[in-house]
Amino acid sequence: GRPVLAVLCALARDPLFRLTAQHVLALPLGAELVRSEFLQCMREHVDARLNDASLDKVVRNAGSSWTQSGHLAGRMRKARVAVATSFGSVTFAIWLGSLEGLVGEDLLRSFWMSVFDVPRYALIDAVMQAKQRGLLGASIIADVVQIEIAPFRQRIAGV
């Protein structure tokens, strides 16, 4: 779960890196990350704010970061692979969503949850594991989702 925690933190802190998520996360599993398409996608987002050399470095570093997080595999030819979840990384993603003001089911549909390549039931399983460990409060019945992150905030604050 640590590589995914790291990429979530990077996505939260770096708006330029966050722009790369749109392209990488949209790739189907097994698809190759075509560098020219990735570069063109980034060029559309940054317009003329970055010169070609800087943009090339951003794309290269972003590719490396996505590989380290487990979303891409390969050295020269990078292909999209599934990334696993952990209850800790899902808790962090929920916390990031709550900072945006999201609640309930919207937390499970947030951008932050799109980082995980698992179906909804696997996210719910991770939420329930986090609840068992006292990281958050949760009640999920059918399509009704209630998540309370107060226990997580208290642990971060050391209370």
C-alpha cells in the first residue's frame, strides 16, 4: 500500500502531476503508454507555459512515478497494470475526498478512488477493514454509505 499512498500524496500536492492522472488512469489494463500521446495530452493541458524540454522532463518523471506506484510496468515500453488496494491507502483516499467536502457514496466515487483498479465491493471491503482497525467509522447497507473520518483525524493529530 505504500507506493499507492505515495502517489496519492503526490497527486494531492502537485497539480502538474495530477494532470497526468487523466491519461494514465484512463488506459485499459494491458495497454501501452504511448509516449507521443502522453506528451500531446500534457501539451494540451499546459499550452505554452512549458517549453518542449521541460515538458519532456515532466512526462519522463511522471512515467517513472506511475511505474513506482505500480500503475505501469516496464522499463522502455510501459504498460498499464492493475494496482492493489490496502485499507490504509483507501483510508487516505477517503480523507482526501473529505477535504473536498465529499460525503457518503461520493467518497467512493471520488477522483482519489479512481487511483485503485478494483471494483466497488473491494473498496467497501477496504473501508470495513479500516473500520475494524479504528481508522474510521463506517456503515454501509446496500447503496447507503455513511463514513465518518473523525477517528482518522484523531490518530493523525495524536489525540
